Amino acid sequence: MNPFATHLECSLTGTSYPKGPAYRLSDAGRPLLLRYDLDRIAASADRDEIAARDGGFYKWTELLPFANADQVPRLGETDTPLIRLGSAPSVVVKDEGRLPTGSFKARGLALAVSMAVELGIDKLCMPSNGNAGAALAAYATRAGLKSLVYCPADTPRMNIDETRLCGAEVVEIDGYIDDCGKLLAARAAEEGWFDVSTLKEPYRLEGKKTMGLELAAQYHWSLPEAIFYPTGGGTGLIGMWKAFAEMKAMGWIDGSLPKMFAVQADGCAPMVRAWEAGDEFAERWEDAHTRAAGIRVPQAVGDFLILRTVRESGGRAVAVSEAEIEASWRDLARQDGVLMCPEGAATHAAWLRMVRDGHLDREARVLLFNCATGLKYALPT
């Protein structure tokens, strides 16, 4: 493991665990966070030199868990572009659809697979609403590992076919992603698969953290005022907040941290309901439905971390309607030439809502995450 890594820590209780073994959740059943000796990194690494390296998200080696960058599976990783909207010049889209497998899931799954290789794990599994399964399949195949993915039967067919074509065994079930997780857990225990579900092992989070590192460099180390993030399991939201805290501790970034907006759909908004109620944890959302499959997550193991991030940042959890998602999806394509995925379109709809409701100035410097290429979806007409 990375020599700068010191230990792992339960995100709920703060209990420490030694680095090295193949961990999943803490003894409290909550996500584990990898900690680093940030003083040593700050003293020995230059942020601008790191940012200038090639290799996309893999270049942040000092702040990533693997020990040997030469052994990680690579598929042409690159920094994803920032696209300023002509219709709203204060708003920038970070287009994660340019990554391998066409989505931001590549970041987390590449790191999970990299650490599986390092830890000697050869069978990886997870439930998926689509893009995560495809990323796992591609990186596992690249690394010579086996992969198993359980998907809701109504997952976009493109995602299921891509996952299967890239080498995974795919099982479709009638139900939601958390139902898939329960069925998969039983099979994993029986057959010896290692589950890399969202936040149920510590290294996908480290991969998603690179979104925060990368955009900080692209913003010349002074962050936007607000970030809108499509939130299902919330790994990226939590990971970026972790990256900002680490960079702040090392003196890498200047100024205030962004307000973090967790964006959900009206048909599946457990975080919004919990945030509005002032709750620490979010109850399961029944009868979840939205065409934005990536944020159709009725219950998330990292719910309290999502809510903590939103509150600490001074942001909000906001839900938007299917009509608002489709309108933003269509308008961004027609007005700006930017083809979003439905989850990405939801962030634009949420920004419009926050401006309209007076929670954010229209001229505020805002970043929207487009989490996947729109080419994977049945498009609005």
C-alpha cells in the first residue's frame, strides 16, 4: 500500500484499523476511510508538478492507496474537460463521460480493481444500476480478474449489454439496487466473491476523490462557489469533500470550500427528505422511480456521510421532477451543444431551481457534474 497511507478509520465511530488487510465495512457496519500522513505529503510533493503529469486520475499517486502505479489496470484515463455554458456563463459542466466506459464510475472501480490486484483478490462483484457494472467489468477484465454484477431488470439495456460484453457475469432481477445487493451478498458469501459495492470497501471512494483533486487543479486551486452532484450512493460527493479537506490541510487550495448540493429525483429522494427533516440517517425510499437510473438508490450505506457533507458545506439536498430533468436535458443540447446524461441534466435542473427559489445567485460560480455520456441513453425528442 501507499507508504503515505497510515490507517483506516470508521466513518461513524472514528475507530482505527491498521492498513493492509482486505477490509469491507467497519465493525460498526459503516464505511471505512483511508487516512494519510498529509504533513509528509505536503513536505515532499508539489501540487503543480502532480497536476501536470499524464495519466488522468491515476496521476495523484501520493493521495491514492496503491503501492505500485506500474501495476494498475489502465484504459486510457484522462482529465475530463470543463465546459462553460453559453446560456449561463457562470456555470461550468465537468463532463465525466469522456472517461473509459463513458462515466465517472471508472474512477472508483479502477481503484477498487487496482487494490484487489494488490491484495490478491481475483473475484469481484457488485450490484449496479448500470454504469458502475460496466466499469467494474472493463477494469476487472483488463486486470485478469472475474466480475459478477447484479442489476435491476429495468436497468438501461445499453448498460447491461456493455457490462456483459466486457466480461462480467450479469444477473438481472426484479427489484431495486438494494434488493440486488441483498441477493448478491448471499451468493458472494457462498462462492467467495469480494463485494465492491458503493462504500462497502474503502478504495472506490479514493478513486472518486480524484474528481475533487482534478477540478481543484483545473480551477487553479481556488474552488467554485457551489457544486451540484447527482446523488445515489453518494461516493463522489463524499470523496470530493474528503479531497477538499486533505488539500486544505496541506495548504494546496485557497479560499472557501464550495457549497455541496446533493441532487436527487422527486421519485427517489431519501437524502432530501432526511435533510429537510434534520435527520442524521435516511430511511429507505419506497416505490422509487426515475428515468435517471444512476440516482435511483432507495437506501445508501453512506447516507450520514452525504448529509454531513451537505450540512458542513452549507449546501442543500434538492429533488427535481422528471419534467425538469427532461427540459434541462433538451435545453442544454439545443442551446449549448452539451449532451448530458439524465443524471447530469438533473444537476442543471437543480441549479435552475436553486436560483429561482433564491438560494443561489445566478452569477455564482457553479460546477455541474455530468456523470456519463448521454449516448448511453434513450434521448428525449
